[in-house]
Amino acid sequence: TMNAFGLIQIGLLLSSTTIISSLQCNHLPLQQRKVIENSLRLLDKMGKEFPQQCLREKKSFRFPTQVLQPRQKETVGVAIEEIFQHIFYIFSKNLTLAAWDEKALDQFQNGLYLQIEQLEACVIKKHIQHHWRKEVSRLKLKKYFQKIHCFLTDKQHDLCSWEISRAEMRKCLQLIDKVTRKL
């Protein structure tokens, strides 16, 4: 059972994060860039060079770039949040054959998770999210990540399928980086 002191600590933590997040919302694009730079660094750190034996298995997943070119800045935020969620989901399953550095992988996951929370707290105003749900962009994004997911499953999450996915996530994050620099 949790004692009263524990509950008070949780309460304090929650109230301070609310204050922090409202301050951080103004710095979101900058913060995002840092998270992306960090994520790219960790993706590199997780594994070594792209294995030669995997080159012939390389596959084109074709990221739907139009997802990151809407008229509203907020919609881009919603798209980015969704991309982070997809990446988080992909990198949280069946990693036994990936042969990656555990610590870097954990930091990569944690960074994404915190950023998802941050984006949810800041960017998403309900009507935008509602509009986004019906968006064609959202479906295209889902399809893109579904392709990666199926690819991993078909290859039984072997080393090469993970390395190819890691390279793909790198491209994905670089695209987001380019977009957030323009915002």
C-alpha cells in the first residue's frame, strides 16, 4: 500500500509538471529539435554500421512526406506526435535478435515517450485532433508504419529486418527534423 507521503510526492510531481509543461509549450519546436537530434544520435549508438549482408534485403517503405506539409503548424505537431508513437511502438517489441546496445535503446525509447507526453500536453487542441482523426494523412501514416511492422513480422524480427527498420526510422526522423527547423 502507498503511504500518505508517497501520495503527497506524486501530487507535487503532477502539479509541477503541469506548470512546467505550460512553460515548455512555448519552446516546443526547439525542444523537438533537441529530442530528434538526440534520438538520431541514439539510433546510431544503438547499433553499428549497417551490415553488408543486409544490403540485398533493403526495402523501400516510402514515407508519406505530405503528412508533414499541412497548412497548420498544429497539424504538423499532431502528425509528429503520431509518428513518435508509431516509432515507439515498433521499437518496443521482439527486439531479441536486434543485437543493439540496451542502454542506448532505453534512452531512445524514454526520449520518445517523454516527447509524446509533451506533445500531448501542448499541441493537441481537441478540435485539431478530431479533424486529424479523419485525415487522409493519418491513414497514410498508419499504412507506412504497417508496412514496416509487416516487414519485421515477415522476417521474424531477424537482425537484417531490424537494421533496415532502424535505417528507415533514421530517415523518418531526419525528415521531421527538416520540417521542425522550418516551423
